[in-house]
Amino acid sequence: MKIKKEHYAYLSKEINKVFKQYPQVTVARYVERGLTARRWRWDVLLNISGITPWVVENLYPYMNDNHLDSVLRKITGTQ
């Protein structure tokens, strides 16, 4: 996985905050509605206030969307 340890720790912490705030929004509910697990992971990421500029400034200089999705899969435990 291509991510710096400190960036992984930050993302993990912020994603877990989203899970606590919206426990009803699960990957199973997305799949039931015909959406993908990938869509769910990215929606979780984008529910983090102010995350987009942080991702652009800190992750995209050395990562692309595929790398970031791999990180999101690991943090969320989804395939």
C-alpha cells in the first residue's frame, strides 16, 4: 500500500469519526440499493469535513485514485 504512516493514521482516525456519526450508513445498505462498495468508501471519505483539500495537498502528490481506494478498502474492511 502506497501511503505514509502519518497520512494513514489521520485518514483512519477521520473515517472512524464518520462511522460513529453515521452508523446507519453501511456498505450493505449501499449494495442493497444497487451501489458499489467503492462508491460507499468514497462517500465515507467525502463526508469528512475539509478532507478534499487535505487529500489534494497531501496524498495526490504521490498517490492516485487507485492507491487511495486501496487505503480506503483497508481502513473500512471492504472489498
